[in-house]
Amino acid sequence: MLYCFPRQRRDDPDRALVSTDADERRLYKFALQYEMDGKSWATDIWAYSCKDAEDRVAAMRRSLTMCGQLYAEVEADAPTHL
């Protein structure tokens, strides 16, 4: 189960941790943690809510696969129509 940290001193996350999708719905960055070889590792995902993040983690447990090593990243806007 994904634990959503309580908001204590602020009502909104930093700008860099909020995005919008093609339909202008807000996405939030969530931290994930896992154990491997006796060590703790972390990554992050974008989701619409804590519940959505939990659903995404459940989907990853069912179907996550490794696609390959990344060699570069290019910033680009998402297409507005296909």
C-alpha cells in the first residue's frame, strides 16, 4: 500500500511536483520505495491522487516489465491530438 504523506505546513506541493495532462487535469509526483538485496531503493511516478497512485502501483505489480536502458532524454510537449 502506498502511504501518502500528510500535508503539514502547506496546502500545495512545490510547482515542480505538479503537472497537467493533455486534458489540463492536475498530476502530482508520488515517491515509491522498494527493497532489493538488503537495500532500500526509490523512484517516483505521476498520478492524479493518492488513490490513483495506489492503483498504478497495483498495476505495476501485475504487469511491470523492463523495456531497456535509456541513453538520452529529450524534453517535448505532449501531443494535443493524434
